[in-house]
Amino acid sequence: MFKKIGFRLIFVVALTSLVIIGVYAYFNVKSQSSSSISEVERHANQLGETVISSTRFDMMLNQRDRIQQTINSIGTQPQIRDVRIINKDGEIIYSSDSININKMVDKQAESCYACHAEDKPLEHISITERTRIFRVHPDSNRLIGIITPIYNEKSCWNADCHAHPQNQKVLGVLDVSISLAEIDKAIVTREWEIVIFAIIAIIAVGLLIAFFVRHWVSNPVHDLLNATQQVSQGNLNYAIKDLGDNEIGKLGESFNNMTKKLSEARMQLFQSDKMASLGRLAAGVAHEINNPLTGVLTYSSFLLKRTKDNPELQEDLKVIVRETLRSREIVKSLLDFARQSVPKKSIADINEIIEKSIGVIEKQLSIKKIKIVKQSENNLPRITVDSNQMQQVFINLFVNASDAISKDGGTITVITKQISLSPFGVAQIKKAACPKRHSLIDNEFKIDGLPALKVKVVSNGKEGIVHLDPVYGKHRNHFDLGFDVSTEAKFVCPDCNSSIVQQDKLCPQCAAPVLSFEISGQGVYEVCSSENSNWEKWDFVDSAGLKEFIEIKISDTGCGITKDDLPKIFEPFFSTKGQKGTGLGLAVIWGIIDNHNGTITVESEEGKGTNFIIRLPLTPQK
């Protein structure tokens, strides 16, 4: 979490706010407390002055009862704990608490030291020095006490009742003690109010900062990060939504322009590379093969006419003429494959085609000590295929098998049989469209060598591409989005954003939305939108029931294919033979089988050989 830039910004701002508000709260509480104490101190001082003024004439007349009565009256007021008059010797002569009368005070304990330093009473001291804050018991409320000096005036030393020497400046002090319980309670209340205010302010500032940081920084940065992940996965069609007109918004706009240009450049590069490769291939084939084949065909045909009396030689020459013609057809087929030409189909016996293919390379295989084992069912039904193209398929597979077998020799096994298969797990979706007829087939993203179906997912402001398995029933879907798909997510066409969700229908397994694809000439294909569900339905294919296939399995005892190379072997120009191979053999084979509405799969394990399994439908399909 702390690695996220948004969280760091929020943390720093919140911490700064906490320090500022905390310091403000501390000094505010100190100021409020000091002000309250000062106010009580001023009030106590005024009270002392008032008591002295009120008792002045009674003191001059030495009317002790009246003085005591006045002190008692003042001492009963709320919050006043004690009112005392102490003479110059430290004896309490008047007190609102009668128990304390005639007692001596501790001059060191009750701020008396301020006046009696070095046993010489001061005439004038500040109010601060005359004030003390104390507790009677450790667990009792605080009290504030203030002493007010009673000065010797002219009327005092001239009084008839009790004359004082003229040189005596201070006759005694008035001590007033006031409880600070209410003040302390108010201070605590104020402290809590400030603390609560500080907490609320910090939370409010944090939430406000979090909102704006998330809106202005975190979300745009997350969108940019998600966009880079999508591009890194090859989704150059991903576009960032409008991020505003600030710097991040300009960055998002630049990112969209960059990915758009990258996508265009990739398509141009791909097309240019493909056309250049096919152009070089066509030129090379035409120059390197066609011209020599023409000479071989011409001379073999001429020899065929001159050797009518030699039947054995005639058979060999016929093989040369036939295979030369077939080679010319292969060259034409390579060019036709690049142009996606339609095979010239006719009724043929698959075993006969295999026999002819073996006959072409039988001597080459025998030189390499490779034995061919045939296991064919008798009376296999004839099938509609392009015989030349199918012979090309088998010869290429035999040659690849012989290249994979070591110099010590090995075995190639060919098994042909008739099988019945359910379309579930076999049928391939080759054409799929959205409601506005945009193609949903992604030729750039393949699953097990087959172009996948593409769907754009929009969830919580994020979007990405999901690739679905084109083989009905396999369910090898790719949900590499980089974010979680919410229940409110939209599944749309990447080109026009039209929804491909089947209305009023949910998955019977998990109740997730069902995606619907229009398959050209083959009804509607439905699949669950959840990554964790394997439900899918294709009524057109299911209604056809079991289908009959001719299965040809070609196995070898060669070196096998690595797991990393296995998914790429049908890609054009991919070769495991280095400079010895063009990488077109298996690509041509895949194209031929696909044009025959068949399937070809491969099973291989390093060091144990490879199995190619071809399945061709008995009933021709359009």
C-alpha cells in the first residue's frame, strides 16, 4: 500500500495536518487554562481588597465580632474554601473556619516566604508572587490561594483601641482560598472539545485530501498503469478514457496517440513483413524450382517416349513424370496458400493417397534405416479431398518425422480408421460477428494455434480484452485483464462497443451474464462470461449429433518437440531446423487441413517422439 503514490501523498498531508492541528490544540489548551487561572486570580485579588475595605472600620474600632461575621459571610459563598486574617507573627486571628483560629501558619508552606525572605517582610510584592495553587490532599481538587497585605496606615497607629508603632509597615495579611474544581472541569471539557475538534478536523482533511488525490492522482495513475499492462500484453487497441486537461490528462492523450501509432505501425510492419516474405518465397520458388522442374519434366517425358520397349524403365520414368507434375502442383499450392485458394476436391481413397506418399520417399527412408508401419482399416469409405494437397500433407509429415529420427534409425507408424465424434471439443468457430457485423475473430492472438474470439470488458472504469477459445467445448479462455470483473461489467465489441450479452438469459451454472456470438451460417454460439464457469452452448452444432471422420495418425520415434515450441509449430516461418527449414511446411499443412474442414493436432514429448492426428470429415462441408 505504501508503494502507491496516492497513499504516500495522503499520508504526508495527513501527517502534516496532524502535527499542525496537534500543536495548535496544545497551545490553545494551555492558553485557555492560563486565561482561566488568571481570571480566578484577579477575582480572588479583588475579593481580598474588598474584604479589607469592608472590615477597615471594624478593625479600627476593634470590633472582632463584626469582623468575624463579615469573614463568615464571605466564606459561605460558593467555591470559596477559606478566608483568613493572619497577623505579623503568623497567627490566624480570623477565619471562616473556626477550627483554624489562633493557629500558627507555616511560613514556608503558604507563600509566606515571598514576604519573609531573610526575616524581613517586603512592603510590596506582585500578585503572582502572592498567589499559590495547591491541593489539601493528593486526590483532592486544586485550590488557588492569594494573600493580600494589610498595611499600617496613619489611622491605625493613631487609633485609640490598639495603636501600632508608626514604623511597622505591614500589620498582617488577608488569605483567600478558592476552589478550582469548576475551572478544572471547564479546562478538561475544553481539552476534550479541542481534541475532538482536532480528530474531526484531521479526519475531514484526510478524507478531503484522499478524495482529491484519488480523483486527481491515484485513479489517473492507475488507469495509466493498467493501460501499460494492457499494451505489454499486446492489446494495442486499449484506450485511456479522458483524464482531464491537466498534465496527467495530456499524458493519457499522448499515451493513446502512441498506442494508436504503434498499432498502425505493427499492422504495417506485419503486413510488409508478410508480403516481403511471401514475395521472396514466390520468387525463390519460381526461380529455383520451376525452371529445373521444367527441364526434368521435358527430358523424362522424352525418355518415356523412347523407352516403350523397356517396361521396367518405363515405370521408373512414369514415377519421375508424375512426381515432377506433383512438384509443380506443390509450388502452385504454396502460392495458393498465400492467396488462400480453394482446394480442388474429388472422391479419393485416403489409403491410396498415403501409399503414393510412402512410395515417393520410401527409398529415402530406407537409406536412413527408418521403417514404416501401416495399420489401416479395410474398406474405409472414400472421402472428398484434393488428392495432391493431401499427398503433400503426408509427404511433409513423413519428411519431418525422418528428420526427427536419429541416424540409428527408427519407426514411423501410420494408422487410419473411421471414428465417430461429438462436435463438443472438436468444432471450431472460424467466423463470429457482433450485432453490427464486426468480426470478433482475433487473428493476432491464437489459442493452440487457432485465432481466438475477442471481447472487450469494461468494469469500474477499466477496460481490457478477453480472448475466448475458438474450439467448442475446450474452454481455454484467457482473462488476462489485470483487474477484477465486477457483476456490473459490460461485454462489448472492441470495434463498435455494441453489447454482446444475451438479454434475459443467465448462465445455468453460476447465473453470470451469457455472451452471444453470431456464427456465419451456423446459428448462435453462447458462452458464460465468468472466468470460473465452463458452460457454453452451440445449438447448430449440437443438433447435428455425432459426426463421422477419417482419422490419420502419424507417429514417429524421433526426438520430439519441446513444450515451448509446441504451440508455435503451425505458425508461418517458424522452424526448429535452423537454416535447413523454411518454417512453411506445417503452416501449409495446417492451411490445407483447414480448407478441408478438418483438424490437425499434435502430441509430443521430448525424447519419446511425436504424434500428428488428422481428422477429415466424411461429409463435405461448405
